[in-house]
Amino acid sequence: MTSGVGVAPGPTTSVPAVQRAWRLSRLDTATTPSRLRLLLAGLVVLSLAWGVLAALTAEQHASAAADVVAVSEPLSLDAEQIYQSLSDADATAATAFLVGGLEPAADLQRYNADIAQAAIRIEAASALLGSSAARTQLPGHLSKQASTAGSATGDDLATLSAGLPVYADEVGTARADNRIGYPLGAAYLREASTLLRGTLLPAASDIYTKENGLLTSASAQATGLPLLVVTFLFGLGAGSLLYLSWRWLTRRTHRRVNYGLLVAAVAGAVSLVWLVGAFFFGRAELLHAQQHGSAPAEAFARADVAALQAHADESLTLIDNTGDDSYQKDFIAQQKLLGPGPGTLLAAVQASAGVGSAAADAQAWYRAHAALRALDDSGNHTAAVQSALNGQASATFTRLSADLSGGIGAHQAVFASDARGGRDAFTGLAVGMIVASLIMAASCAWGLNRRLAEYR
């Protein structure tokens, strides 16, 4: 009885002591199990941090590349084609007017196609920009509307939407008067050309300048190096820590291979190589798209617009026929702008695309134009008109226009193909980084938990 009472307190007092010792052993970083637990937590956090940073990097570049293809490129292309279509419509209307009476069916069809194309592109650009840009009133009537992002481009689109029907109506009136021989038709045509050059073309040019700047900015973001460098260095650091952890574990446990850490290392290496490889492939595609696609296409487009305006001036000079040589002065100004020669648009075309035929054809057209003006100034107006319609001036301009239009189309196709290739390089990359980091975290946890189990 007495001996039973004497031994009873022993077990009851030893249980708290054992529990305290167990807790202290878990907190004591000097023991191998505690170090394993700290290593496990650190590697899991490191793996997840790598996934977050790598996914963020992939998503930023993928988003910028997608924006180049889905928004910036189409808006820039719409603005460029609005500008070209309007310039071609002006030149075609003036050339058709020279015929007198009923216009040639081909010229009328081309003019109508230009107007329709401009209207379609204005609508497409408005849809891309958003509902705030889809306006049908002149900017002066919109002062009470709330300001929104992209309002400057929206106002330019509004100007085009409102002004295009006015321009078409004035050209239509000029054509109707011309058919019945009313001289007032020339005045309407000049008024229409003034509206197009003074209001519509500047609005289209403004849109193109803004959107081309945004395209360049989006492309720069998609190909920028700083965030990738930070991510790459973090990935190398994480790999080094994983390797050092492996070596420490090998010395402690005398086991050369920990399959959990091996899987984590392979997943980390694959994700790092995938991220860097996708970036450099996508970057190369996007840079090629810019250098061999959008930049040459822009040079060709600006040269084409200058040539079209000069061609319209050539016809308007003949239509005016009043001794006022303002259109001829504008032709000379466009000729100097177009080139060839240092600092001209054709020089930019040749520098970016290595094309020499456009410069030769431009010089041939200038010679034909000089001959045309000599005929007109000497009183042979009919022969000058014939040269502009289907003679030497017409043939040489047609060759120049074909050179420039072909260059635009070819380089736009290069840009579209390469930009889409750059975008596709980032497809699935962000998700892949997250999956890889989860595999790394799970593998580290599994591999270290197996070692911890040996101490229980």
C-alpha cells in the first residue's frame, strides 16, 4: 500500500517534462531535425517566390506582346490606311475630273473603294479604341462630354467621321457639275481638296503618330531586359541555394541522392531555361518585326502619301488653269519632301529597305511632269492633260505608286508574321512557371519529410 503511493507521482511528473523537452528540441536549431524543418520551410518559400516572380515576368512580356498584335498594330495600321486611302481618293478624284463629262469607270471605282476603305478603317479604329472614341460629332461639339483615356485620338476619329461625308458630298457635287459642263465643279473640287488636306489628313496623321508611338512603346515593354535580368539572377540564386542544401543534406545523412531535391532542381532548371529561351526568341521576333516590318512600312507609307499629294497637285494645277500656280508650288514642296536625296522620304525608304527602283521611278516622273508643265505653259493644255491621264506622266507615276504600295504591303506582312511569332513565344509561359514552382515546392517538401521521418 505504502509502496504503491510512493511510486504513483513518478509517471505523472515526467509527462510534462518530456513534452517540454520535445518542444525545445523542435525549437533548437542546433539539432538536425530542427534544421531540416527550417530548410524545408525555406526551400518551399523560395520555390513559391520563384514561381511568383517568373510568372509576373512572363505575364508582363506576354501582355505587352499581345498588345502589340491585338491593339497597337491594328490601330497603327488603321491610321496608316486611312491616311493612304484619303490621299489616293483626292488624287483619283482630281485625275478623273480632268477627263471632263463622265468619269472613267476605273477611276470612279477606285475613288469609291478609297472612300469605303477609309470609312471601314475609321469604324474599326473607333471600335478598337473603345466606345469613347465612337463619336459622330465634331470635337467642338463634345466639350461637355467627360474626358476619357484616348480622348485625343477619339477626337481625331470624330473629325474624320464627321468630315468624310462632307468631303464625299463636295466631290460628288463637283462631279455632277463637271458632267454637265458647269465650271463651278472645279471650285467644289478645290474646296473638297482643301477640306481633306487641311482637316482630314492632319487628323489621320495625328492618329498615326500617336498609335505608332504606342506601338513602339508596347514593343519596347515586350522586349525590355531589366525585369528578366532580375528574374534570371533570382533563379540562379535559388538554384545555388538548392544545390547548397543538397550538399548539406548529403553530409548530414550520408545519402548521395535526395530524389525530392533532384526533381525540384530539374523543375527549376527547366523553368529557368524555358523562361529565358522564350524571352529571347520572342524578343528577336518582335525586334525583327519592328526593324524589318513596321519601320520600313512607315517609310514607304509616308513616301506614298507625299507622292499621292503631289499627283493630286499635278491634276489640280491643270484643272485650275487660271494662272494661279499655288498647286504647282505645293507639287514642288512635295517633290523636295519625297526626294530622292539626303534627308528625304525616299532616302528613308532606301535606308530601311534597300530599294532603289522607287527613287529611279520618282525621277522619271519628275521629268515627265516637267515636260507636262512645259506643254501647259506653252498653251498646249490638251496635250498636257493627255500626259497626265494616259501619257508619260501617268505611266511614270503609276510605276512609282506601284513601288511604294508594294513595299508597304510586303513590310506590313513581315511585321504581322514576326509580331505574332513574338507573341506566341510567350504562350503558356506564366502558367508553366507557376506549375514548375509548385512541383519544386512539393518535391522539396517530400524529399525533406522523408529525412525527417528517420528522426521520429
